[in-house]
Amino acid sequence: MLTSPRFGTMPRVLGTAFAAVVAFASILIAGGVQANAQGISLANYDLQGSGYVVPAGMPAMGIPGGPGGVTPVGYCDSGCDTMSMMPAMDRMVCGSCGGGGGCDCNGILGGGGLLGKMRSGGGPACLFCRGAGCTACRETPFGYAGSVLAGAASLLSPYSEASLCNQRWYDVSLEGMFLSREIDGGVPGVIATDGVNGTPALTLDDVGEDDLEGGVRASVAFLWGPGGNIEGVYMGGNEWSGTASATSGTDSLYSFISDYGVTPNNGYDDTDRSSVQSLVSRSAFHSAELNYRRRAMFPYCRFQSSWLFGLRYVRYDDSLLYSTSVNGDPTRFFESDTSSKNHLFGPQVGFDFWWNVCSGISVGVGSKTAWVQNDIDRRTYVRSNSLGIGATPGSATVSDFDQDTTFMADFELKMIYRLTYSLAVRSSYYVLAVDDIVYGGLDQAAITNIFNTTNVDRSFVYDDLVLQGFTVGAEYTW
């Protein structure tokens, strides 16, 4: 039988050609897989737009979870925002993810939290991506270094995994406390003048009563039933001191004790016609309290508050040293050093109110009021030219005690910025006011009585105390 060339040979040729094409395609696919396995980057290829389909068995490219292993446009690995403890590494990984997206990978302000909300939708704060995705970030002039710096900036964003509905809580806190105090208690504003009733030469303000001095505030809290806790707080360690003096080469300084040389005329030998007059002020503050606090959450968790009751102890020490002298005449001098220790103790009640700005940031106000008894210990040491028998040099020491019931209150405007689950930054403006305090003081009538009767006799002069300043520190939760 004869075989037709048209119908017998052609099938064999087509079959051979088809087998060659399949073999060639298999080689290309195998080469592509090998090239990808060797690390060839396809980050700049528009895989989705090309219609490319990953062959069966080929490792998925892009971020796992995309359709067919291909990263969808606008998608970026969520690890860039959730691995907050490794921000720099996150940004490096995210920088190689390829295609599209907003700014969540490499925004200069970091990912997540409040800053993430600021730049949602590719807003003006997106300085790296500008809505062009991770590849654009990677190809900035700074390259991965820029991404690393952007990741480091994300440490500033607050920890937001705790929801708004979590009650305010901490275990321990420690803050620096910087307060100023005032000097009062019957002390005249002008201590000495240059000349009889002349120009002021030494004033109370010269000792720097408004200086901020540092102390600490430490607190610890223990759970005591649902929504309740026992907390202990210590504040203090603040110590103020100030020194001021006035000098005259013509011995023309006159004291407030003689009404600046008017009564008696030309003043006293002890305190007037001086070449040097000086003041030294010293104060110290301590406070301790033990409270039970009960917390409550408002509907929708935007606000929360608490109330408390407990006991509080405050100690405030104050002293003032006043001295005069005459150069070249050691027998003419005067020195008065009066110190008072105020011990205040009693029950207190209080509250605070918090606005949860967003997860990780809260702003609040708080206040406490205490009804206390003030036990005052006072001591005065006087040394002068005419205090001894027959108006000779001498000295005397007098100690006395008094008791008074008074009120004190504090107010605080505060903020919490949570960095991690365990660590938060806290800061506040703080004011403490006490109604009746005895200062070291300078009592003109008592000192005049010394010169006239050689008897140290004086009354207790009560005045207000105000301490105010700011705190900054951290709190820890385990």
C-alpha cells in the first residue's frame, strides 16, 4: 500500500514540533525557578498586571497570603506595624516587598498608633512613600538606611494594643518632682536699708524663694478586689536654701528691727549702723500617704475616673538665719536663727478624672483634700552684743510647741503616654496648698522685746504655704 505524504508524514512532524516546544518551555520554567531560588529580585515587576500565574509546585513569590503567592496592590506585610520591638528590621523586610500600597511600611513617623492615624490614606505626613508603596521607599536616596531611621522613629508612637476600655493601672512608678516654695510668716519684705529709712539694700526676695528644687515621687499599687487597689505614695526630698547679703563701706545699713533707724533714733548697736547684713533661708518637704482607690469606667470607654480615701502625713521644715556685723568692731553683732518643724497628719479624700485620647495616651486631672492636725516644734537661738547681763554679749535658746487644726489640698494636671505593655511615661503639673504653717520667720516684736527685757517671748505666726511645680518620670506594669 502506498502512503500519502500529505496525510502520513505530517502528523509525525507536528508531534515532534509540539514535544520540542514543551521541552523548551519546561527548561525556561525550570531556569526561572532556579533564578528565583538564587535570589533574583522581582520586586519591580508588575506581576499582577502581566497576568502571570505561578506554575504548580513553584514557591510563592511576594508576601505569603496573596492570591497565587503574588502580593496584591496596596498590600504590605502587617509585621511592619505589629513587631514593635524590631522596628528597624521590620522596615528592612518591608522595603523589599515590592508593589504598591500606602505609607504603613516606611513612613518617617513610624507605623501604628496615633501617628498611623495621622497619615492614614497617604496624608501629608507620609514623607517616604507618598502613597507609592514600599518599593518607592526602598528606592529613596537613603535606601534602606532611610527605612531604618523611619523605623526608629516609630518608637515614639504609643503602645495601642491595650484598648480604651482597659482600666487605668500601674504597679510601681517613679518621678522626679521639681517644686518651688514661698517664704513667709511675718517676715517683712525689706530687711535692711542703706541709710536711715533709706533705699532697700536687702530684701526677702534676694534669697531666691521661687527656685525649683528637685525631689522624688514614688508610688506602688496592689489590687484589692475588682476595680480597687491599695496604693502608697511618697513625695519629697525637696530641700531649698538661699543666701543673700548687703554690705556698706560706711557702716550705713539699718535693720527692720528699728524701723530702719527711726525707732529708736539711729537704731540699736546690735542691728544697725552695720557694714554687713545677711539672710540664710532653708526649707525641706516630705509627704507620705496610704489610700484605698476605686476606679470606674464611663460608657463607651472614652472617660474613666476614680475616688479614694486614706491617711496622709506631711512634714515641712523651715528656718531663717539673720545676722549683722560691723567690720573692725567684733563687739557689735546680732544673730537670730529660728527653725520650725510642722508635722501634719489626718484623713484625706480625693478623686481623679481621665480622658482617654486614644489607646496609649490619657490626660487627666486629680485632687485630694485632707483635714489634719499640725503639731509645731519651734526653736530660736539668739546671740547679740547686748543680750548678756548688764548689756554685755550673750546668747539664749528658746524652744516651744503649738498645735493647730487646718486643711490642705493638692491639685494635679497629668498625662500618661504608654510606650510598651509594661512601660509608660508620666508627667504632671502639681500644686500643694496648706492653710496654716509656721515658718522660721523674723518677729520684730519678739526681737525688740529681747533688747528691752532680755526675755525671749513671742507668739506663733501662722501663714499659708504653697508648693508648686512639675513632675516627670515613668511607671511600670508587670
